[in-house]
Amino acid sequence: DPDRLSRTIGAMNLISTPLGGFPMCHGAGGLAAMYRFGARTGGANIIAGLFILIFAIAFAPPEVLTLIPFGVFGALLVFVAIELGKHSAKTESYLVTGAIAVLTLVIGLTIAFIIGMVLAYALQWREGRRQGSGTDSQS
């Protein structure tokens, strides 16, 4: 049910964000779009959130979305993809980032995230062991 899914995602975003979580679904793309178009402070997010909340309350019917052409949504998605892609290129491990990307497409986000975390910790552990053995041989 789309309404139940929307409420669940909304509740999860409201609960996890104050605890340091990153908004999912429209939250991540929305933040990337706002950053791409110049928003650099938390105040910008608050102002945008209040504007969207007022708009949603005042114009509640979903038909309001038909006022915006699909091409505008498509253009916004292109800019969001570019922004998220630029930040994903700043990774310390292209292996982990690439594995998560491929697994997300093939299996799904949850399993890819878990495998990515295990892979990241395994690589970090291996690097720590390699550095630890290198310093022991120099002593």
C-alpha cells in the first residue's frame, strides 16, 4: 500500500535523522539536489522543509504534481545523479564501492549494504595487519 509505505519511510526518516542517520528514499536525493543548487547550511534544509510542508498541507491532492512537467523531474534526477556520483568517487576503496553498486542492482540494497560493510571491515582489518607486520620487522 503506497500510503503505508510513505508513512513508514517518513517515520523512519524522522526517527533516524536526529540519531545521525541519513534520510533514505527522497531524503538522500533531496539533500543532494539542494546541495547541487547551492544549499550549504542546515538552515536551508529547514526552510525548504517548511516550504514543502506548507505546500503539502495547502495543496494536498496528488493532482498538484501534474502541474510540474515530467521533464523537470527528469532534469532534477540527472543533477542529483551527478552530485551523488561525484561524492561516491571520493571513496577510499573502489572495490567496496563498486561491489555495493553491482550488488545493489543485482540483489538489493539491504544485502549489498551488509556485504559492503563486511568487505570494508575485512579490508580495514587486512590493512591493519599488514601495517602491524611491517612495523614489527623494522624494530
